[in-house]
Amino acid sequence: MINYLKTITFCFILFFLSPFLVLARQAPLPPDLDTYIHQVLKTFDVPGVSVAIVKGGKILFAKGYGVRKIGDSAPVDENTLFSIASNSKAFTASALAILVGEGKLKWEDRVVKFLPWFKLHDGYVTEHLTVRDLLVHHSGLPAYANDMLLFPPSTFTRKELLQKLKDVPLQHDFRSVYAYDNILYLAAGEVVEAVSGVAWEDFVKQRIFDVVGMDHSISRFSTLKQQANVAYSHVKRKGQLTVINNFFEQNIGDAGNPAGGVASSAADMAKWVLTQLDSGRTPSGAALFKSAATEELWKIVRPMPITKEPSWLAPNQKNFYGYALGFRKYDYRGQQIVGHGGLLTGFVSQIAMAPQLKLGVVVLTNQLSSGAYWAIINHILDYYMHASTFDWIAGYKKEADKSIAKQDSVERQKKKLIPDTNLKRSLPLSAYTGVYQDRLLGTVSILKQADVLSIKFLKSPQLDATLTHFHGDLFKLTYLNTNRGSGPILSFALNPDKTIREANFISTFTDADSDWENIVLKPDQEAVIDTNMLREKVLAAFDKQPTGTFAVAFRAIDDGETFLLNEHQLFHAASTMKTSVLVEVFKQTEKGKFSISDSIKVYNKFKSIYDGSSYTLKPINDSEQDLYSKIGLKVTIEDLLNRMITESSNLATNMMIDLVGAKNVMKTMRSIGANEMKVLRGVEDGKAFEHNMNNMITANDLMILFDQIAQGKMISKKASDAMVAILSKQHFRGIIPAGLPADVKVANKTGSINKISHDSGIVYLPDGRKYVLILLSKGIEEEVAKRTLSSVSTYVYRYMMTK
């Protein structure tokens, strides 16, 4: 009886444990995985794929298949970099989670707390949008709002792109509808920088990649082409697989990095998935973020629509689906899955994590085939879930074939557009040319070359196209970048006097994105698109003042382009010569003759260069009078320099000339090629003035001087930066700065006496570019001169903004 009971008990235990014994005997990897993946590549015509599997806190598998680029034998391996596109969003969310864990922000903090300039079209939403809201696609913006400035990239800065959102009407109620966007992840990137003081790209590199051990990954898309082991983009054109060699330029720009600019490898992404599955604990044991962050990152905030799967993909049917913080969350065969996908031209990627199984899968591909990565992911998930086998390759192939057939059917049914030859243009071809403005795209120019029109999007050069007359006042766009596909039609509307009122894009007849239909091009009569137009506008402004003599010198620091007008005409220097004195003081400081922190006793007695007789300055003739109250007291050289430049103190100037010597100033100017400039004396030397012994300048020499300072070459980088700091505090801002927006920084020095008005300086644009501008005049009253010269400053700025 006892033996019988033992036998029964043993059998029961054996029966009870048999699934676990089977589990223990399961191979660490799905059998014939290589064969399966090769079949996927062949079936879906994918050149290359890199796959990683992690389980139980270990990397079980990281391997590449196929080639990086068709026509090239270089293989894909586990370290090959792929653009992971929107999988980048999880890195942005995790960067914020790190800052939340450090107590530097809260998920419910309002965005305007960190970005006070941020505005949406709706004031209420602007004020109540939180950091969490940035990540979950329910702001009320239309789906993919302003994506045409991200893909392909424009040259707008991240901040400029975000500032355009104030002009985008909300399409949905706040926090009510899921509508996927990329643009608010740029705002999240700006929050990371505002809070941490570090650019998003550097934060992700230093605080995530370096900590996790993602040694090959990059956070600046612009650096991808510099990497050695890179997968290339591929697409199908009329059934033929084609490599997109220029994907480095057309896929995304650095402004969009927080939304989709990361490039990574299967090996690196395996470490990333391990870290996510272990609540922020990296493979090396470091803590990326606090463990509580995982719950926040994976918690569904915005439910997403669930579609009915076809019978050939039935096991893929979801019961719940929602967006968390940079991740999507759904169910698969009874298991909770956390993941995300990514798509850029020629690349798709997907990660899937099953937290209860401590399982993660990464698939990176270089062809636009979502069926390929899902067939691999679901096959791997099924193995570890002990699910019944399913032919995912056949299922997704059928889905792909049906999609292609549907597209072909739509194309066949599409009515072919035939131009009506009886509808002639209303205007000569040249009448359609000019500069146009749109709130989203910015400056657009239409040019005529021979008998062909071309359209240039100055901030989105990947959209540049030719314009072919269709009929009437309609023109068809053909992109210069042939990989862009078909373009929309541009329709011109006329005023009663047959001038252009506006131009609208029509996308319904083409494959173009419907976003084009929101674009309205308005003629811009004030725009300056080239130096010929700049010259015309400048000369027109000067022609209005026939008694005046003018000179202009402009140089763009980044590319050296110049615009010169009467640049060698000599003018009385007035106070513009004070910049050269500033330079000489710093030069002698670096030689160790004195320090700018040294003190000098203030005095008011100087010698005329004409006969050596003494003269004094009158406070009433000086723009800065406080220094006269300090005669007999000591002040620092630094104080005197600031007074000389920012308030144009004549007394401080003469003391500085006495200190360094006018001849030395001249010698230094000659050393940099400013050969026409004369710095002979101090200010208010009446006898010298009567005998025509004056300080003289030309626009060209001042341009040379400021160019040296702007490039950090005047004396030294340190000295140049110190001089710029002083010039930037200028009190007199009625000429160059007066014609510019408030966010444009100017480091300048003016000069004026009877019917002489000058300005000279460096202009710093918000996008990081800078240029030197010199404006000189004589023969007209000061206020008239200021208005005229400030208008020229505006023209130059507008020209720079269209470059």
C-alpha cells in the first residue's frame, strides 16, 4: 500500500512538473533562427537586418544578416548603425525621467515654466500643457503637424520650428484624441536642455549612451555619414529595390533629433532593452534612472485605436493598445508588450519587450517593410511564450501583397490629368517670379532661367523644384531631388490689376502630402534674395538723400561673402576710431605693459598734435559726463574702456590714447591691412581739426577690423571675446540694431558729429551665423542719416535670412 501511494505521488509530481521540465530543456534560441531570418529577407526583399534578443537579464543574441547596401558586399553585423527613427522618442522620455529622478522637474510641470516663449494656437492649452503631455500625442494638434519641415529637414532651428506652432489651429480638444506628432518631442528636447543646461544630443550621449554602454550609437543624425559601419536606405520604385544614397541629407536634420535622429545597432539596442527591462539598471550595474521611472514610462496615458486584424494575422489581434511616455503598450497572446517602432525613408525598426518574461527583441532593417520586422518579432515571441506555431512570413507577405494591389488599383482608377492647351497663362512667365512668404515654409523664391521657372524653398532646400506650366495659371512641381516622388501643383491667384495676389498648392491631383494645401505663398515686396537686389534697394535708399555721401561694407563671417559700396571713400572717423583704440589697449595688455584692472588717475588736460599746446574737454560736448566728476580720483582701465565704447566717452578716449599712443594704434591697424585708416589724435583737438589733421576711416578698413574681432583673431581669441563683450553693451543703438529684430545681438560702435553719422559692428543671428556691417554717411542731418542707414541694416539682415 505504501509503495502504491509512493508511485501515485511520484506520477502526480512528474505530471505537475512536466511543463517546467520541458521549459528547462528549451533551447536558448529558436531553432533554425538564421534560416528563418534569411527567408524573411528573401520574401520581403530586404537588403539587411540586424536582430537582438535579450532574456533573463542577458543578451542571448545579436547578429546581422544581409548587406548594408545593395551592390556592395559589406555585410550587416551586430554593430552596424541603422536609423532607428521614432524609437528615438524613448530616449527623450528617459532623459526627462532622469531629470525627474534628480528632482529638477516633475512630469506635471507646465512646459512654459521651462520654455516661456512656447506658444500653441490656443492660449489655454499653452498654459496647461505639461511635460507629460509633450510625449503622448493628445495636445489637440493635427496628426503629424508641421512634419514637412522635419522630413525632409529644413534649416530652421529647433526653437524656430516650435515657434511656428502658434499658427497651427488645434484640430481636437485638448487631451481627448490620439493624434501622433513629432514636433512636441522637439519641445521635450528643449525642456531637457533648459533644465540640464546641456543640449539634448549631448545629454543623451553623456547621460544615456555612455552610462548604458551604447558605444556605437549617435544622437546627432548629421554625424551618421561620418561613421564607418552604416546601413544605407532602400526603397522600392516600380517594384525595383533602389538605394537612396542621399538619405543622410534628406531623411531628418539635427533639429528633429529628439523625435527621430538616433542611429543605433542591434548590440547597443540590446543593452538599451536590458536596461529598460531591469528598471533602469544597466548591464554594468549602473543606475540610469530611479526604478520608479519605469512605471511612469510604461504607463498608458492615451488609449489608441484598435484595428481588426485579418484572418491571416489573427494571433496578432490586440485587446488593449495605448501610448505611454515614448513607448507603446499592448497585449500579444496574453502577454503585456512594451515597444515602439520607427520609420524614416528606407528604414524601419521595432522593439518589443515582454516584461513578465524578462524578454526583449530588437529588429533593425534598411528597407521599408514592416512585415519583415513583425514576422521576425512575432516568431521569436511565440517561441519563448510556447505559443502554437503560426506562419508569420506568409501572413505578412499576404498583407504586403494586398497593400501593393490596393495601391495599384488606386493608381489605375486615378483620373489622368491632361492639361487644357486652350487655357493660356494670364501673364508673361517673368511675372510669376519674385519672393514669397509663408508662415510655415518661410521665404520662397520663384526664378526664371531661360524659359523655365524654378522654385526655391530657402529654408527647405530638399523641396526645391522646377515649375512646368500645366494650364492657365497652374504649374506642376518636379522636385530636383528625384527621390522625393511627385510634387503638387501650384496655382496662382491674381489681383484685378493682374499682379500676383497669392499662390496655393493643390495636392489632390498628385501623390504629394496634403500638408501642401495649407501653404499660402504671399508676395513679399521687402525681401532681398541676392546681392543684386540688395544693391538695388541700398542705392534706392541713398538716392532719396541726394546731398549725402554713403559707404557700405558687409562681410558674412561663415562664408566670406561681401557686399561693398564706396568702401574706399574717406570719412571723418568721429567716434568709430575708438574701436581701434580699444584694440591697442588689449594688445598692450597682452604684452604685459599693464593690466586692465590697473587704475589711472582721471585728468582733463591734453596736448594738441598741431603745436603741443594744451586743451581740455568740455563736459557739455561729451556724451558721457560722469567721468568728469572723478577728476583727481583713480578708476580702472577696464572702467575707462567701457565708458569709451558703450557711452562714447571722449575723456576716457583721450586718456586711453595717451596711455597707448596714437602711433601704436596706427601701427596695429596697418598690421591687419587697414591701410587707409588714420588715428592721429584724441577728441576735441580744435587746432588739429582746423588744420585738417583728422582721424579718418573707410568702410573697408573698419570691415577688416571688425572681421578680425568677429573671427577671434584680433590679438587673441580671449581678447577678441572681451572686446565683443564690451561692444555688445553699446548704449547707442539707433542705426544697425534699430533695423533688426529684438533677438538679434549686435556688438557695435557708432560715431557722429555735425552731419556725420556712422555705425560699425558685428551682427549675431539667432541661428548662430554672424556678419560684419559698416555704414558710413556724411552731408545729411543725423536723424535722417539714422533712418536711412538703419533701413540698409534691415535690407542686409533680410538678405542674410534668405541665404
